[in-house]
Amino acid sequence: MIYDLEPPANAKHASWSAETHEGSFKLDFVFWRSEKWFLGFLKQFPEHWTQGHTQADLRRHLLDIFRTRTSPDFIF
């Protein structure tokens, strides 16, 4: 089943430069805070939402999504 999920009205748009052993990447993302979590997704892959206890934790999870989706081993 596919859901049409929309971020809440208080969602923020941001970007950061991620340095990895593969190189440097500018990642644009949307995020917001719930009662206990920071939630968000990469603008490039809006169908993959993730969460973290902190903004830094959320960014780590977003970077994992980026690495997975851009890997040559990724299967759709």
C-alpha cells in the first residue's frame, strides 16, 4: 500500500555538506520535531523517511539512506 504522506506545516528545509570516503555531498532535507524524535527525509528521496533522537542522529540516518540509494548495489 502506498501512502500520501505530507510533512507537517512546521517542517523546516535545510541542507548540509556531508564528507564521506566517497567524497563530499550537499544533501538537502526536510525535518521536523515530534514529541520525542526528529523526523525527516532527503528531498532527493522523499519516500524514505527516518528519525533520530537528535538532529545529528537524524543526519546520520539520512546519510545512510543516501549511501544506500546511490549505491550501485541498490535494487529497486
